[in-house]
Amino acid sequence: MSYEFNTTIQGSFDEAVEKVRAVLLEEHLGVVSEVNVQAIFKNKMDKDIPPYRIFGACNPKLASQILEVEPNAGTLLPCNFIMYETTPGSVVVSFMDPVTVLGLAQSDAAHEVGKLAKEKLLRVIDKLSA
């Protein structure tokens, strides 16, 4: 079972981030967290790497459905995705598979939300790949 699915988009890293944010919003998903791995590596280890970010995407209605039934399932939220530059002008976008992650929870609500979230994220990938 795969834990992620991805696509590669063309453009600068900042342009790619804005494009992904816009497409996520079309699917009623917002970015609720962002970790700038590139900056952390530079600040903590003086190590230079290409742009690399970890984001958390969330649909509050879907998250609420899980948390009402299984509050500890919040450890599995939000849906993480990463973006990193492979070469200038080429950016990989990789989403965790929410079916795989939320499948760890022992509730039907979590499994159903996982399916719905995956459908949304697959539409995001399709739009980014078009």
C-alpha cells in the first residue's frame, strides 16, 4: 500500500506554492501549517538545500467528523504534503494518502473521511497535472 501520491509542476518554487494553495482552496482545503525545511537546515546546521517545505492541509468539516467520534485521531491530522525543488523550475508536490493514514484509526468515521479527503487530493493532483 502506498503512503503518498505526487506530481511535478513547472515554474519557480514560489509560483508553485501559490498555485497549489489556489487549487487546494478550490477543493475547500486550506493550508493550516507550514514548515520551511530549507530554512531550518540552514539555521540549525548551516546546510544549504534546495527549497523544501512541509505543509498541512485541512478541511475543517472533515476534521470535525473524525474528532467528534475519536478525539485522539487528531494525531493523524492534518493531511500533510510536501513541496521540493528538484531542479530550478521543477517542483514536486507529494500528498500523504489520507486513506492509509486515517486507516490507522479504528472508526468508520475516520475511514470515511480518509476516502473523501483522498478524492479531494486526487482532484488537486489532476488539476496540477493538467
